[in-house]
Amino acid sequence: MSFRVAPAASVPPASTFQQRAIVIGAGLAGASVAARLAARGWQVELLESLSSPAQGASGNPTGIVLPRPAKDDAQGARFSRAGYLYALRLLAALPGVRWSPCGVMQIARDAAHEALQRSTAEALRLPPDVLQFMERPVAEAHIGQRLAHGGWWFAGGGWVSPASLCAALIAQGNAQHRTHIHLRCNTTVSRIEHDGEHWTAFGAQGEVLAQAPHIVLANAHAANALLPAPLPLTPVRGQISTLPPQMLTGVRHVLCRTGYLTPPESGTPCIGASFGHDDAGLDLRVADHAGNLQRLAELLPDLRHDLDPSRLDGRVGLRTTTIDRLPMAGALPDVHAPLTERPRDPSLARLPRLPGAWGLLGLGARGMVWAPLAAELIASQMHGDPLPVERDLVDAVDPGRFHLRWLRRNS
């Protein structure tokens, strides 16, 4: 394939004719991008290989909404906090979503981690409704359970049903009898091509599935099968275990430590999740159920149960991560195109891009926090709107950052 080189520094507003896009993948990433484009009047062909939205990595019964603080408040922590606050505003305003801002307690792993959490909260000095540290006696009184340590309390955090969120986003895009999102399930894209003006998505038999000036890859690690050169995306196997609601009487909040526990009000209380890097197996494993029960014991030391890991039910999902654990959100690089100049220090602004090609990928286990804001960022770039976050955060999640690092090492 040959591609015209497009600059990444600025994108002019799309004309009405150009305001058409193919979005591949209808999980949190794809549904979020489709909704933000539809809000701007774009026509979106949303193609999903499975039978309904939110069946892949977004298919767990519940997702967790909490930020990722860091004492140095570096780019990852800032983007996470911005995404967290954006997601809370979205959830509060979007009808039809099953969710609860019940609060999230992230319990320290050990005494050293507890001290780090305490000093981080003191250094950041964020509003208490965003982040506060609770000493163990205070945390135990608040949670109503004995805990091993104190921890961070996120008062606005909670749980969300990803399937209901994806459905609500798509419905929002088609509100007021104006269909901006055409969802097509059981539709697998086998290859994509660019002819100088349009992207075409083809099915397994070579049939044309959709055509538009823009394309957004939001299909996790499967994106690499469609690109001329792979992006540094790694699948991570995660298994959750479902628990009987009656054994968690009195648990009203989401609890996190080395894993997370959702409360009975979520409908399907879960404990998880395992992390299996470079493991794409979708089979339920007794060893992973046993590991989840160990996570449960660490969260609630006094909880007694007779659960047999070999009899537990659960679900396996493949999350996709990047090597720096930040998502990819923006214009996709053209790694085969030469630089228009040969600067001694290449930059993202000079990096060649695949024309009209975008990606929202590598969300890992934080799709609930990262996807909505990252989708708004991509839609703003595509439409020529002001960007929703600072330029250094835009650069931090730019899909071209890995190619830029390679160029700098080899220039």
C-alpha cells in the first residue's frame, strides 16, 4: 500500500463532505469515538466483529472508575485524573447507563505503600472529593470492614456496566431521530486500503464493508493485523471470578488492592483480575480463580467462605497495553514514509502520518477512565476543535511517540 504523507501538527476543520468516518470496534473505545464524532454531526460507520457492542475487552459485567495518582504528578497521572473527572461528568449526564458513584477505597499493599499513599495525598493537595488518604481506623469505620492498611479514598469513583455505557453512547449519537452512527455487528474487517481520498474496509471475501475519508482503529491488539507496520501493543489476559452476592453483605463500595472487588449492588459482584502478559488464551483457569480468591483474602481479611476455585464462574478478557502504559490516541504514524526534512532532532509535529487514519488503542485495564477523554481528544483533532487537554498530554498519548523514539535513537 502507498499512503500520502499528512502532517500532524494541526488538522484543518473537516468539510461537511469529509465528516464521514469508519470506526472499527464497538467496545468502550469505538463507542466513545463514534459518540463524540456524532455529537459534531459526523456520519459514522461503526463496525463490530462480535454479535453486539462491548463483548471483547469491554465485556466484563462491571468496570471501575478511579484515577491513578502519582507523587510527581507526571503526565500519566495528570491524564488519568483528567480522564477520571471527564468520565464522571459524562456518566452523570448520560441517560441509560448502569453505574454508581459509590466510592472506591484503594487499600495500601503494605506499610511502605501506605506511607507513599499518605505522602502523595499530602503533596498533591487535591480536593477531598477527588482524593484523600484515610488512616486505617478511619478507613475501617468508613468501609465497615477490617482492613490490613489505610488507603486512598476516591469519593466520586465507583462501578459502571460497560455494556450499558456503550449502548448509551451509541443511542446518544442517534438521538432526536438523527442517525449519525450506523452500527453493524458480526462484521469483521479483514483489510483496509487508502486510495488517496478514501479509506475502504473490506471483509473476508473481499467485499466492501464501508468507505469514508477517515478511519479510526479502536479494536485493541487486532488493529495490528490491519496496519502496514505493527504498533507496540501487547495483549494481557485478565480473568475475573464472580461471587455469590450474599457472601458480601455489608460491602457497599468498590475495594482495590492487588485486585478489585465490586459490591453486590453492581448486580454481579466480581473479584479480579489476573494479569497474563502475552497470553491470548480465553479459557477459564482454576489457578486464576485461586489467585482471585487470594486477592479477596487480602482485601477483606475477616471474610470467611468455602468457595472452591474449581467451581467458580467468571470471564476472561484480553486487555491491550503499551510499553509505557499510556493509551494511544491520535493520528497514526506512517513508519515507512521518509521525513520531509532530516532534522537532527525529529519531532511529533514533523512525523509523517497515515492520511485520515486515527487510533484509540492500548487502554489496558483503565478503559473506563481513559476512553471517554481520549475519544474527545481524537474527535477534536479530526474536527479541528480546540483540544481538551494540554499539549504535553496530547503528545504523551500520541500514537507516533514510539516511532519518534526509534527515529531519535537511530538518527
